[in-house]
Amino acid sequence: QHYQKFIKASDQVRWTLQSTNATEEQIEQDYSAVAEVEEDMSAQVFAAQVLQQQQAYTQQIQQLIAQNQATAQIAAAAAPAPVAAIPAPQSTRLPQRQIKHFKGDILEWTSFWESFNAY
């Protein structure tokens, strides 16, 4: 809002300078000053927008933290009693198998293969 008013005022100043028969140098100096102020205003508007976004983000984060804390408190209050320890299952020992090594001899292939089907 203020920025738009400033732009309009800047345009009026330019028109006034041109209509008063000011020298080119005076117009250029005034134009440079106006452009500099416009640039500063743009930077301030941008900074204000960034600040608003950061504040909104911070507020969202704080709300999420509060929700997480409330959820944790509810969960802690409703935590069930500890379950009795379940004993570990007993392990079963399997018999050791002796596996023949196949050395690539085609005549030994059948006995090697059948050793897997024996059990």
C-alpha cells in the first residue's frame, strides 16, 4: 500500500521536474535519488514479507511441538504395565553333514548329486 503510494508520488515528482524546465542534470540527480529510495522500499517490503513467513513458520513449529508433547504425555499416562519376559526358545542342534566336493569329473556327478537326495 505504502509502496504503491510512493510509486505514484515518484511519478508526480518526475512529471513536475519535467514541466518546470529543470536541467537534464537536475532531473537525472532527482531520478537517481527516487530510484534509490524505490529500491530501498522494495528491499524493506521483501524483508517484511520474509519476516512474516518466518513468524508463521515458527508458530506452526511451536504448535507441532506442543501437540507432540501433549501426545507424549497422554501416551505416558496410558502406558500398559510391563509384559513378563518371555523365555527364549530352546535351540535345536542339527546333525552335521559331510558334503563331498565335486571336482568336475563327469563320472562322479551322479553320486555327488544323489548325496543331496539321500536325506
